[in-house]
Amino acid sequence: MASDKESVGLSAASQQRITELEAKGWFGEAADIARLGLATAIRANCNMGASEQVETRWAAGNFDKTGEIRSLIRVIYPDCETPVRQMEYLVNEGLRMIHERVTAGAGPEDLLG
Amino acid sequence: MLTLRRLEMEGFGPYAEPQALDFPDEPGVTVVYGENMTGKTSLLNAVRYAFFGRVLGRGSRERRLHHISNRALAAEGKYGFKVRLSFQNDGEEFQLIRSCRPTPGRLIPADDADYEEETKLRCGANILGPGEREAALHRLLPDQISRFFLFDGELLQEYEKLLYQDDDDGRKISDAIEQILGVPILQRSRRYLADLTDEADTMEAKEAAKSKKTEAIGNNLKSATDRKKYHLSELARLQGELDELARQKSDAEGSLKSQRRFLTVIQERDQAEARLKELEGEIETASTALRVHMADAWRTVLRGTVEAARGRASERAAQAVDEIVNQLRRRAIDDGQCSVCEQAVGEATRSVLRRSLPATAETGATKASADLLDLNRFEVRDVASVVTQLAHQLSKARADVARLKDLIRDKDIELKDADRDRLQGDTASLADIMEKIATKKAAHEGHEQKLIEADAAIKTLKDQLAKVASSGLVASQTRSRILRQCTEVCAAAVETYKSNLRLRVEATASDLFRRMTTEKGEYAGLRITDSYGLHLIHNDRAVEEGRSAGAEHVIALALMGALQANAPIRGPIVMDSPFGRLDDGHTENVVATLPTMARQVVLLVHKGEIRQHHVREILGNKLLREYELRKVSSRRTIIEQVR
């Protein structure tokens, strides 16, 4: 079994998506978008998984400064032994979901609903 | 009385080739028919140019002479024009020639500065020198009263201002009316007498100062007369400056008026731009707030998930605890011993009990507790409502921004012909002029008050002097007293004359109005105001409020005729399309009244205003001559006599 990562990375597609979402001017920093992506994926009952061909973007400690995300992943994915990888997977999956909705015309208030 | 004989023009307006109008000597009407843009107004302007060297356009604004040159000739490289006006006054024959030519060497003039003007006035066989010429022209037809002899429908509309005494233009018109009626000469006489009286007071003061008995009073009287002289001088200076400022104000208002449509557009554009800036600020503030709240968006999204997970974990923890308790009970029943209470249990039995307790219950409770701990670390924040509000606010603001930008673009298109610098300059200039007028008016009022105080002081001192004066002062006191009484009599006489004059003008105007109106028997006549405005009086003696445009027109014409009939200066009336607001009935009545308004009337009209055969029927043998303006091309008109 793969050991856990220490950083959260983004695929090329996720990098592009996050750039487009930043251009909307709704978010203060890219990490806010990534966290929203993660939350969106969890809410959508995303399974466990791993992202491939990612480029490191954030140190896990910076991305999850308070440890809340890691705690949540422990509860929601009790069998997960690599929480940071799961974090990364959820971020990339979630960014895809958000990007789809925004491209279809969703505003910031729609992403929360 | 001034009577026109012949008007010749060359290169003036649409009159490229030399064209002429001859005016019969007998009293009556000459009619010139011309459709729009054939040159009727140019004829009026030719007479105006001959007498005053200027040409008026719309809004009575002076037109540049460079633009008067005939366009067809200008296209051939020939610039400039000439007007020759022959007229007679009280038996003397005059010929007035005024020409405007490019300065030598200026092949293609571009502005008035590129022209030189020449004026000649011949009286009989003599050509008058410049000073004599200007004095003669001013005596024959002063510029300030030209509006009563040369006018069009637009000038007629200005008489409505006479009803508004506070209006500067209204006062200008009433001053012009008094001038044509000869009032200024009388007012000057009064002023001269007042000046002589002041001089007499000064002499009296000097005489009094020579005697020890009256020295103190004499010196005080001298100071008071000096003060009075100073205030009079200041009042005259300030009045001159106010007159000049009034002229500047009129020019500035005229300039702004011609660009009034741009002023409104600029105002709307400025308002839109100000609102745009506000909105951009609001958008910036809301965007910043949105970004701050969206940092917690992930928490809002997970709120439901976390709450559900907490619920499940709490349930699991409760179930695990129940199972543990049941197990302990079963053990106690089976073994006949209680592991919780104090019943002794053998070592062997305790070992058995420990081994048989279900491990999963403890693990389950431990896991559930751990989950709850993890879930309770999550800080729930709900920013949905504030994000929704900010998003809607931004959406609306951006829509408003787009709308305002479109509006500003549209306004910029409307303003592409506007000279904004000039507009801003004129607006600022007018504001500056208004401020100066207010300041000078306040100063004027101050000096008026001081003048009253000086006069009162002079009277008191003269009364004191009368009680103690010696015989040496009798002559100067008598002179001063006589002059003062003459001044008062003159002042009273002028007021009486003005009052009688107004009544005569009122009577004449009423008569003319009754002839021209179609509502015979409805109106008693006209009542004149102190500023020569005319109220319309119904038969029930009530003033007719809210007069129609047509009524205003007829009343203005009645005033013109009344002034002509009562003025010491009389001359021809040249009127350009004066029937603009009148219906057929009123138009016919006005035409019928023309021969009574002045000895010589020149009517410039188009056939849409009144049919040629109607004019002939109405005027009969008072119609002396008819001309038609025929358009040869868009830039050339010729004058043809038809009768």
C-alpha cells in the first residue's frame, strides 16, 4: 500500500480550472477554491481514490492548518489510511464538479446550495 | 421721418449678383414674397447691416460677416459684399453704402479679421466724415431702438419679457421703449439740473466756510456735498459696470442658449459618470466582502454532511453503551453474581467474566467517541445567506454599470459636435459674471443708501445754515434753493410725461389690438405696466391670465404700432414673417392694420402665411408694390417685381 503524501497537488486540468475560477473574482486565494472543491466532493459522496500526475501546490499542513479536514476524512472515510492522498483526490474531483457548474452558469451562491 | 427709397445688395447672403428693391414714396405697404431659405431674412439683415454694420441670426446673436458672403461667389474665389441703402429724412436725401472686402493680399479669407469694412454716408451732395456720419446715423435710427423698426417673429416673442420686471432682458426692452419715446432726453435734463443743484450746494458751503459764524456748518456742508459727489460718482461707475456685465451676461446666455441641448446632455452624462464611479466603489466593496466570506464556503457546504455524521456517531455511541450494560446483566444472571455491586466473586469467575465480555461493544463505543471528537473539531459556519445577498448585489450593480456605460457612450455620440471646452468656459464665465453682478449690485445699493444719508445731512445742514446765515450767503442760498426746486419740478414733470406717454401708448395699442383681434367685443383693451408690458383686459375688467401664443403675438404687434405712433423718432417698419403663431383670421386683421402702424411698411412673407390675392384684397390701394424672391439655385436668389 502506498504511503501517505505530505502535500496536496493539482492535475493540469485542475490547475486550469482553478485559474478560471480565480478569474471570477469570487475567492481571495486558490486554496479557498480547492477547499470548496474538497467539500463539494465529500458532499457528493465521492469514494476513496487517488489522483494521478499531479503537481504539488500546497503543503498538507498549510492546506489544512487546523486539522479539521484530516479529522473529517477520518470519520467519513474510516478505511482510509492515506488521508492526504484522499484530500488531494477530493480536491481534484471537487474542482471538476465546481467547474462544470460554473461553466453552466452557476454563481457563487449556487455553489453553496 | 425716415423713409426708405431703395435697397441694393451685391454678394450679400443669397444675392450674388446686384439685386434691388425700390420703395414707393407714398404711404403704404410693400410686400416681398419668398419661400423658406430664399432670402427674406437676408433682406431684413441687409437694412440692419447698412444702418448698424451687423447681421443677426437666430436668438438675436450676431453672425460673423465672413459667413454673409455669397457662397456661390465664394466658391469662385470672390469674397465680400456691399449694401447700398437710399433713404430720406425730413426732406433730406441720404445714401448709405457699407461694404465688406477681404484685406489686400488675403485671397481666401477665413474669418472676420480677414476683412476690412468701408462705410460712406452721403447727405445730398456731401459725403459726411466718420464722426458726422456716426452722429447722423445715431440721430436717424439709434441701434438701441432698431428692434422696433426691424423685427421678426422671434423678436416679437421677446416682448413677453416686459411682464417680468426682474428680468434683465425685460428691463433692456423697457429702456429701449423709453428711448424711442424720447424719455432719456428728459431724464438727462433732470440729471443736469440735479448736478447744477449739487454745484450750488458746494458753492453755498464754500461761502459759508468763509465766515466765522458759519464756518463749522459750512465745512460740514462741504464734507456732506463731497460725500454726495463721491457716492454719485461711484453709483455712475457701478451702473456702467453693471450695464457692461449685463451685456456680457446676455452674450454668455446667448452662447449657452445656442448650446443648451448640449448642456442637458453633458449634465446627464456627468450624472451617469458620477453614478458609475459610485457603483464601481460599491462593486469593489461587495467583491472584497464576497471573497472574505467565500473563504468559509467549504464549511457551509460540509455543514449538512458533518451534522449527519455527528448524528450517526452519537447513535452508534449510544447503542454501544446499551450493549455493554446488557452483557453485564446476562453475566450476573448466568453466574448468579453481580460484577458491578459488591457481591464477592471468585478469581476464577472474574477471569471467566472478563474473557466472555464482547470486545466489539468497547471498540464500538471507543470508535463512536473518537468520531464524535473528530466531528466536534469542525467549526460550522453558514455563509450562504450573506453570499447570496452579495452575489445579487454585485449582479445588479454590474448590470447598472453596463447600462450606464452604454448611456455614456450614447451621450458622447450626441456630444461629438459640442465644443465642451467652450461650454465649460461659457458656463464658468456666466457663473463668474453672475457673481460679479451680485457683488456690484450690493455695492450699488450700499452707495444708494449712503447717498440718501448724505442728502439728509445736506438738508439738515442747510436748514441750520438758513437760521444763522448772514446776508453774504443769501445769493448762494437762493441759487441753491431755486435749482433744487427746479430739479423737483423737472422730476415731477418727467414722471407726469412718462405717465401720460404710457397712457397714450396704452390707448393706441388698445385700438390696434381691437382691430387685429378676431374676438371683437370680448376685450376692453390693453393696460400698460410701468415697464411697458401690456395686460389684456376682458370686458369684465379682469386681466386675462395665461394668454395664448397668438394673443402675445397680436399684443406685441399692437405695441410696435403704438410706439411708432407716439414716438418722436419715426420710420419704416420692416417685418420678417411676423405671422408665425397667428391663425388666418388674425393674420388678415394684422395685414389690414399694417398701413396704420407706420407710414412705410415692408412685409417679408411666404405665401403659406397668407395668399397673395388675400393681401391684395385686404390692402387695396395701400398695397404699393409686390416683389417675389426667386431661387435660381441653392446659393443664388433674384428679386423680381410682380406688381
